[in-house]
Amino acid sequence: MAKDKKLVEAITSMEEDFAKWYTDVVKKAELIDYTSVKGCMVIKPAGYAIWENIQHELDRRFKETGVENVYLPMFIPESLLQKEKDHVEGFAPEVAWVTHGGLEPLQERLCVRPTSETLFCDFYAKDIHSHRDLPKVYNQWCSVVRWEKTTRPFLRSREFLWQEGHTAHATAEEAEERTKQMLNLYADFCEETLAIPVVRGQKTDKEKFAGAEATYTIESLMHDGKALQSGTSHNFGDGFAKAFGIQFADKDNTLKYVHQTSWGMTTRMIGAIIMVHGDNSGLVLPPRIAPTQVMVIPIQQKKDGVLDKAFEVKDTLAKAGLRVKVDDSDKSPGWKFSEQEMRGVPIRIELGPKDIEAGQAVIVRRDTREKTVAAFDEIADKAAEILETMQTDMLERAREHRDTHTYIAHNIEEMKQIADEKPGFIKAMWCGCQECEDAMKEEVGVTSRCIPFAQEEISGVCVHCGKPAKHMVYWGKAY
Amino acid sequence: MAKDKKLVEAITSMEEDFAKWYTDVVKKAELIDYTSVKGCMVIKPAGYAIWENIQHELDRRFKETGVENVYLPMFIPESLLQKEKDHVEGFAPEVAWVTHGGLEPLQERLCVRPTSETLFCDFYAKDIHSHRDLPKVYNQWCSVVRWEKTTRPFLRSREFLWQEGHTAHATAEEAEERTKQMLNLYADFCEETLAIPVVRGQKTDKEKFAGAEATYTIESLMHDGKALQSGTSHNFGDGFAKAFGIQFADKDNTLKYVHQTSWGMTTRMIGAIIMVHGDNSGLVLPPRIAPTQVMVIPIQQKKDGVLDKAFEVKDTLAKAGLRVKVDDSDKSPGWKFSEQEMRGVPIRIELGPKDIEAGQAVIVRRDTREKTVAAFDEIADKAAEILETMQTDMLERAREHRDTHTYIAHNIEEMKQIADEKPGFIKAMWCGCQECEDAMKEEVGVTSRCIPFAQEEISGVCVHCGKPAKHMVYWGKAY
């Protein structure tokens, strides 16, 4: 089993260099590769299969709440992008511009969508006339482009995949309700499916989306103590509606502006899965999102009956609804174990001639390496049970890591010390003014992650200026 | 039921003006809408739901043959596009060029992918080293851009949705086998799922894909007698591999070039569904692709028990695996019938107080308007049976239309007469030279659709030049 070591040695340990560990895992687990197109990546089959499962599960949850999918153009005429002032200021510096179509220059240049609020508004202005046309609860799955200067696989790239929901409502209350509903949907999805615990809250005015009245966010904590914004939901009020003239005749026959929301989640969640659950042997996938949940690895597979039994076990598990494969390649078992671990397959089943004689096989959990011997007639039940336990344990472990890396600062000195010595979330009181928020970045090196819905009163005053505090805020260093 | 008429009158009859009928249906069935972005469309929920079903069914069939999904960048650096000579000549005149990223001009301009052969080649050149890395059987779902001058909803737009498969193989035989396999997969999908009969064949050298050694195609016939290229599969041989240096160490330790294929199907198939199956009341969706297969329409829905029964029927059908909705809006039943017909929902169930008293409801087929009375305890079985019959009948009807609009021409005079008077496919012999093919376009106004795999010997000589014929060819006017 010499090769076993070789594959593991191929990745840097996370204690030594977390950033290098991350890119090593991304490459060795064959999730992504760099391309000749600067700042853009190839998502390889093992990575894309995770995204397909995310899409499938999110889409199912969306549709349960009445969301319908649509597709809008990838191009935005410059004049359309400029209609909402805050929005254009936020996005214009980082868009890609198309200036020629075929051999001719365009009359008006087009940007490749960095997000599609303006297109949806243009569409809604034509499509909405009466209260009968409301609400519109549309979503699209697509890629968007933001011309980032520095990029990292999944976390920040010039093009990335996402979904963007855009809704229009008759009342402000309904829009607010939808904004919160989608944030909670994202939070539940992260916790139930990705086993990633999140803090639900609101962005400060400084950190909110360009053009939004309010931005809600879920924030998760990576293994290295850095925060990751994991999903956002924006309430636009009627600001875009006024800029684009989206009006409807209400039941009382008066013309009113609609109230709008948007919300999105991206392929960066694959990065979150890696950085929350991974270890020094590679990726660890939560069972509910894993494209392959069980890898059956035959030992001495050339011996009579071993491969037959391996495929028999596979069929039994597949019939029970598990996603299962057999690794019948000509590599050594040790190498296969390492590959299964590197790729984060939640459990493996080891199966050799002696096991077969004894009517059993060994189930090994990817996260704890715990081994369970299971008789063939109960193997599907055992495997399903272990996968369920593993899913729950992974969430609990991540929650524990998050909680033990969440610190309370009573004053700015404490805050500086924590920020320097203990990577994680810092909970501290804030007066609500941008000067203090800017100073936190300048003096402490942290940004506001969110004003959590679950408020605690640590003290009565802002840690920076000492004036009366308005909110308890989560601060941190972020990806 | 006055409103009934009004909605139907909203569309032009197909006999009067087929092109106008088509755009009317596309609009009134709420499949698509125009946008402020010239040549680009919005695919609305009713249209996108059809595409989702196409995706789902094609993807399932792909994966059964070992296809894995990936995602490559949407941008192609100009130097990469230029690596294969024929390919760049074919596509460069119709691509959109990105020249600025953010506020700065790019060092090298990027085109928005019109198709991704060059990107896959660049990726494969880095990813393929050994025969163990082969075959690669990858696919991506994405949008592509071609700067068309004239556009039509679904059939031709500057941006459209599609899938593009790209494979690499160790041998020429394996590549040829995959090319044919995917063409047959498309053909089976069209016939079994979309109820659209197709002619399977090969494109002439003039009509083949830029850079391909051979292009296979499936061609279908629309209701107006025009042809639609419905799916293509290309064998590139080792041409791209040589241009991009994609080599592998074979089992005998020699370096060899890979053999490649690509194959694609697009949202234009939604246009095909409309133009093959639609009628003067609107869209007619084949049951297997219809997002909603059954619309339950209550009559006198305000009367006690009517709505309850309607939802009970809906639940019964849903449990039996049918996709079913109740139209409980406050519109008149006549208006609801018209809407259900306009949107092509395959069957409706009419259900009023008298029906409920009699313990039955009326099932109406969208295509034939045939009515079947079904007792409540057998209504799910009946509905499922009618949907199956309708699917089969639609394919048969389309096949009959295609066959009665396929003509044989023995000489150029006959061919001209048919082309002038009888819209449809024309089968005629051809010598194989491009001069005669060009002349057909010039003199007869038709293009070669394909050299069908199922050859017939109509005569021994080319209808144009009279020299010995090489192939029987399908000719026609095409979208």
C-alpha cells in the first residue's frame, strides 16, 4: 500500500498552508482546472456533479415555494445598465464589454451580465400590467461575469455559475416576506443538505447590494477561521420599479409601483464544502450532496467471485436508493482507498475473499475512519444508517468548530487581540455609523459580516467610538 | 363562451400566413418574448418548462451512454479560435467580441463562444496523457452566441441554449461509433419523446460543420413543408488533435493523436414542436414533453363540491404519476378551454355538478378534440391511456404528413416544378460535386438536407449534370 502514501503526500497539510491545501484538494480531487482564459476555470466532472446535485435540490425547494424558471439574455445594453444609479456604480467597474458583433462595431456596447436586475426590470416593465400579473416569482440558472483582478477556484472567478431569483410583488410586505423566505430557504439548504451551519442576518448599508434597500445574508465559517458569504437575498423596495417604470393597475384601479426582490447562490458553495469539511486526506462530501455516496472496493479482485460479489453489493445498495459505484480498476486497493478519500466519497465498502467467506463486508466512514462490519443481508440498511449518522455528525462538528471559533469582544483592544491571534467570528457591539465600520477594517482588519437576526446585548456601547450601540455585529476576515 | 372565440381569433390561421401563425403562437402561448437586446429573447416559464423537460430526458439518455457533464468558460481568446483553420473561417464572421474588462482594454480580445471545440481541445491537450485517460465523453449545457442578422424565436437568435458534447477517443473507429451513436440517440429522442419523425443521414461537404471530417444530421419536416435541421453529430478525425497537439501514450508506448467528435441539440427543438404539431387553436404538446399533461377545468365551480372534486381528481392523477393542474381561476370555462388549447396541454378534464352526480367526468384530447367519458374510479387509468395513444398518434400523423410531403424528382424540370408547387422534401440523385449542389440552390432554390443512411436508387444519374450519380439526396427549403 505504498501508493496510498504517495497520493496523500501530494497535498499540503492544512495546518502548514491552508490556501495551498485548498488548491491542492481542488486539483487532486479533480474538481476544477485552470484554462488558457485568464481568471476562468473548467469545472470537471467530479466538480460539476456536485453542482448538479446542488441545482437539483435548490430547484426542488424553489419550486415548492412557487418559483418558475426562465431565461433572459446574457447581454445588457449600456443604457439599460445605467438606469438605476447605485446599481451601475456598483457594477460598471467590473463588467466585460462586447463592442463588436461579427465584423462590425456595435452601435451601443453591451456588457456581459454581472447580474440581471436590469434585464428583469426591462422585462417586467413590459410584462406586468395588472394586479392579476402579480406576483412574478422567476429564477434563472446561468453564468455571470465579473472582471475580478485576483481569482481563486470556486471562490472568485471572472465567470461563475449561479441561480438568480427575481420577483415582483404588489406590496412592500409581500416583497419583504419573500426576501426573508428565500434567505431562510438558503439557510435550511446549507444546514440540511450541505451540513454547513450559517449565521442569518442583515448586511450593513456599506456591505449591501448595489441598489438594494436591504440585503440579508447567510455567513458560514471555514476551517481556517475565515468567513464566507454563502447566499444573499435583497429587498429592492420600489427603487428599481421607479427607475424602470414597472407599474400595475391595482384592485382599486390606481397605478402602483411593484416591490422587488432578488436572491442568489453560486458555485462558491463547492468551495465552502471543501473548506468546512475537508481534511488532510482530501475532500469530505456530506452524504446528501455526494454524487457517489458509496464506493465498493474489492480486495484481491482477481480471485473467483470477488468482483461478482462487489457488483452484487452495488446492486443491492442501488436498489435501496443509494448512489454507489464499484472501483474495479487495476489499481491496488490502497491506491483506491486513497482516491476514494481524496474525492470525498462518504463511505467505502471493503470486500475480499475472507469477507465473502464470512458473509460480510467492512464499511469505512470517510470522516472518522470508523469501521463497521456488516453482514450482506443487512448491508444496505447499515450503509444508509451510517450515511445518515455521518450527515448529522458533519453538521454538528462544523457547528462546534464555528461556535468554538466565535469570540466576544467588549472593547477595541480585545477585538484587535482576537483578530490577531484567533481566526474566527468576532461578536461586538456597533453604533451603526460607517466611520466606525471603516475603522474596524483599517485598525482591526475585519469587515462586518452581518447584523444577526438573533441579537445579544454584549454591552451598551460601540466597541470603537463608545457611543450607544445599535446592533451586535458579526465581524471577521472573509473570502 | 364568447371569450373562447376571442382568444382563438388572436392568432392568424396557418393556411393564411404560416410565419405569422408561428410568431402568434409563440407569443400567445407565452413561450417567449422579445427584449431590448436586439436578436435576443426571453424564454418565459411556459417555454422554459419545455426546455427543462428536454434537458432532463436528453441528459438521462446521455448519462446512460457514459456521458459526464462539465462546464468550460464562455470566452475564447482570439488566438485559440484561430488554431484550426476551417473552424475559424466558419465562425469568426459571426462572433461577438469582448474588448474591455472593467475599465481597461484587454490585451487580447475574447469572443463569446459560438461553440466550444477550441476550448475543449485546449483542455484535452492538458488533461489527456495516456490511453488510461481515454475516452473522454464530456457534455455541457450552456448558451452560445452567433451574431445573426435576421432572427426568429427559437429558430435563430443571437444567443441560444443548447448542449454540446465533446469526446476524445483512442481510435478512429471508436470516434465514428460515438458520432453515430449520438445521432441515433437524438433521432430516438425526437421520435419517442417529441413525436417528431426524422430522416437520418450525412451532410454534404458543403453543408458540414466547420472543421469536421463528417457531419451527421437528423432532418425533420415542418407543417409548412420546410425542413429543420434538428440535431447534428460531427466526426473530427484527428484534425483538431493535430492543430492543438492532443496526444496520448498508447498501450504500445507510442504517442498518438486522439480522434474527436462533437454533437449538439438546441432550443430550436421547441420551434420544431410548434411547427410539427401546432394547429389553428395554438400549441399541441406531445404528452411526454408537456410540462402539464392534464388540465382539470371545473364547470360552475362556485357550486358546492365542484372544486373539491376537481382537486380530488387532480390528486388521483398526480398519484398515478401524471403532471396535472386545476384551473380554478375566475375565468369562464370557455376561456379556460381556449387557454388550455392555446398552451397545448394534451388533455383537459371537464367536470361539473351533473358529471359529479353521475360519478364521472369528460376527458378531451387536445389534438383530435375526441371526448371520453370516464368514471371517477377509472379516470387515472383512462387519462394515462389517452396520453399514450395521443403520443403515438401524434408521431404517426407527423410521419404521414412528412411522407405525403416527400417527393421524388427524376430530373431537374420535375425538381423545379415540385419546389415551386409542393413544399416538402425532394428526393433526387446527385453526382457528388459542389457545382451541381450550388446550381440546385441557384436554379431550384433548395439546399441539400442530407444524404440519408437509407439510400434508394431513383436513377443512375445526377438530376443536374446527368453524370453518374453517387447518392440519393434529400433536398428542400430549410429554416
